[in-house]
Amino acid sequence: MRIPTRKKPEVLSPAGNLRGLKTAVDYGADAVYCGGKAFGMRSAPKNLSLEDFEEGSRYAHERGARVYVTCNVLPRNNEIEAMRGYIGQLKDTGVDALIVSDIGVMMMARQVAPNLELHVSTQAGVTNYQAANAFYELGARRVVLAREMDLQAVRDIRANIPDDLDIECFVHGAMCMAFSGRCLFSNYLTGRDGNHGECAQPCRWKYSIVEEKRPGQYFPIEQTENGAYLFNSQDMNMLGHLDDLIDSGATSLKIEGRAKSAYYIAAMTNAYKTAVNEYMIQRGFEDADGNILLPFHDRVIRPSDLDYGQGTEDQVMRNADAAFAGVADEGYNTTDAPEPDGMSSHARSTRRKSNTAIEQIETDWKHAAVRPAPHVELPEWLLEETDKVAHRDYSTGFYYPEHKVTQNTDRSAYFRSWLVVGEVLSWSADEGGRVTLMSRNKIEPGQQVEFLLPGERPLAYIVPEDGLRDADGTPVPAINNPAHVFSMPCPHQVPINAAIRSRTKKPTLKAE
């Protein structure tokens, strides 16, 4: 059994192992992407065996979710036949799609596993509709856009490709400093090939200067007294802007993080799934119970639409043009954008930038407009969810040219203001309600904790003054022994495996 492509925006979550896959599905993922023991772009996670893919696919399909497998390395000559054999094994595990970046692997997959969907990885660097259409003709049913695309580029691609070609866009997580992830930096410095899933992330390291005639004397680059992190990109967070991205034609919303914990997967999957549900309700596609009111459709105006060319410019279009034209920051967010060199911003955006300023390509190109709609308002508790996982400073990536992602040049650590303190093993109605948990960090009477619940607002709960017990039922003053079983009173029924978290007494910076 395979699950058909969804007819509404898809929340696509990461998983580095079978537990992560099941967690993502439990917390609302419409699809999960994961790697096998070979040929994936992440070697740090344990990844899944063929048996794991079989079990994971059954688990996902029984709950209406899909499973995609990453085969997106750039293989060397001696790996081709091994790749062929691996794809031949994957096709019988029940997975739904393969994520590929190499065109040879794509053609191989069509021959070896014709029943699996083919998704073109961000590694392929799709930045225009011509490339997307070419991959479609070769059999792809999805393109993962390069991460340097702005919203206007997403709109323009959506307007000029078939409606049954999915567009997948990153919405959350780490940003790679290199061009869509194709980087030689790690290989050059450490011998670990980033294009084979072994990236050492040297872009996150701290750098100093050494003068040629003073070997061994290291001079910090003047960001802080501790040196500088020159290439350390901010993390992406598009939770509060999902309406713009979905309206612009994104079919699948991808959360980065196959090396992340089950808690991270649960929290971010739940947040983005809840946001998509809010979008569907506020846009009038579904009611609060999930019943379909209208067929989902993005708001991009296509050339075949009767109102094509009648859409008015909006701020996204103006800012995208201004950025391409090289307009200074003060040129943004104005209705009358400056016209450098006597040319309009739109005219400059339709020609190739070059050193020959007088060169201009004549074209009747028109940006794709979108039908206007009010902003989707998300509840405050939902917007706060992204701060309850470890993260670097957030940005909106490259989607808004006037607010581009930058580097954190003074540190590479993560912010951590919340900790996982336990994990639910079971709940019983006995004694008015009691939860058994595996401890992770200290829990003491009077402490406020939250239970992370699938599809709901987190449950805030004050730990009672008494009733804490160890695994033998002996009363204890506090839960302070990690990786041990305890129980405590809890009148609210909570699901198995739900994370229990608590705000740290002092937010920390921690390298991960």
C-alpha cells in the first residue's frame, strides 16, 4: 500500500532513525524523509536499515503518512553499481519516493524502481522553471528548490510548471553556507566529503589570522575578543510566514534536521502542522474539524488564468526586483523604488547582471502575481514553540530579500532556554491520574513543566508538592536521577512518548 500525493500543503519532517520516523508521524507529519545506511547526505544519524524502512512505511501508511528516502549523494564511478543494487532493494520496502540529485541516479531509479516517485534534491540547484520542467520531463514529480530562492522566484516557478509537479521548500532549521549544500570546504580542510554526507561543518568554526612571518601567533578577527565565526549562518524559521510561502505555490514544507533529537522532531512537526491547519481554516479550505470546504489551491496567477496580467504588484514583487537591481536598503518597502541607471527595477531584474551595464536583454517577461488575502494569524503560544528547541539566531532565509539571512560572526553555539526533563512511559487513571516517566533532567515540586501533545497546545502543569515516587513506588523528594523510571500525580491523560519539558533557570548557549 502506498499513500497518494496530498491535495493540501504537506508538512515534511526529518528522521535519523526509526524512532524519529514514528515520532514525526505521531506528531502530525504528512511525510517523513530519512536516509538509509548508504548513499544519503547525512552520515551522522544512525539512519534506517531496509527492515526499518519496511516497518516505518507500514507505520506511516497506517496513519496516512508517506516515507521518502534520500539517495542524494553525488556518486563516484565505483559506487554506481552499488547504488543500482541499493535502489533495487529499496523499491520492495514500501517507501513512496526517492530523493535524488544526480541525473544519472535519476535515470537509474526510473529503470530499477519505476513505481517510486522521484524527487529532485536541493543539491541539484533548481533555481528556475526551465530546470523544473526539464526534470519533470525526465520523470520527476517534485523539485526541492535551491535555498537561495526568494518568494517571488517561488511564485514565478509555480506559475510556469505543471500543477502536478510539487514544489518543496525548506521552512525550518540549519542553513548551509554553500550553494544549495554543494560544498568542498569540509573536503578541503578535513577530507570529509560534504557531498557524501560527512560534512564536518567547518563553516561553523572559529577563525583567526596568522601573519606569514609570525607562525604560531594567532590574531583574532575583530568581532569579539574570542575570535570570529566567519561563515556561521543563522537558522531558518518561517513559521510566522507560512501563508506567504503556501500562497506562493509551495506544495511541501520541509523541516531540516535528520541529526536532531526525537524531541526536536516532535516539537517542530507539531508546530508546523498546527500552523498549516490554521492556514487551511483561515483561508476557508477546511473547517475546525478538518472537513473539506473547498479544494485547496495556491494563490499564484498562472498564464492560463483569465486574470493573468491583471494582478497588481505587491511588496514581495517590489522588494525582489529592488534586490536584483542593487537598490540600497532604503529603496525597500517603498512604492516608488529608485531607478538606478535610468532603468526601472523591473527592467533591471529581467536582464542578466554583468559588467556591461549597457547590455540589456529585451523580453516581455512578467512576474507571477498572487491574489491578495489577509495574513494568517497564528496564536502566540504557537509562535513561541520555535524558541523551545535549541537553535541559532533565526532568520527567514532568502525568502525576503530585504531581510536576508546573515552570519552569527561572534559565536557558533545554540540558544537553549528549555530542557527536556522526562518522557512519558505510561499514564494511568489510578489514584486520580498518574504518569510514569523516564527522567532526563531534574523535576522538583512546584516546578512548572509542559507536556508536548500531538495536535494540541502544550499542557502546562505544576509538579505537586508530594506524590513523587521511584520505580519501586518509594516516595522521593524530587526526581533527580537521569535515565531512571519515576512516577508522579497527573490528572490529565497524556500520551505515551510525550516529551516533558521545562524552562531552564538560566538560558544557555550550547554547541551541538
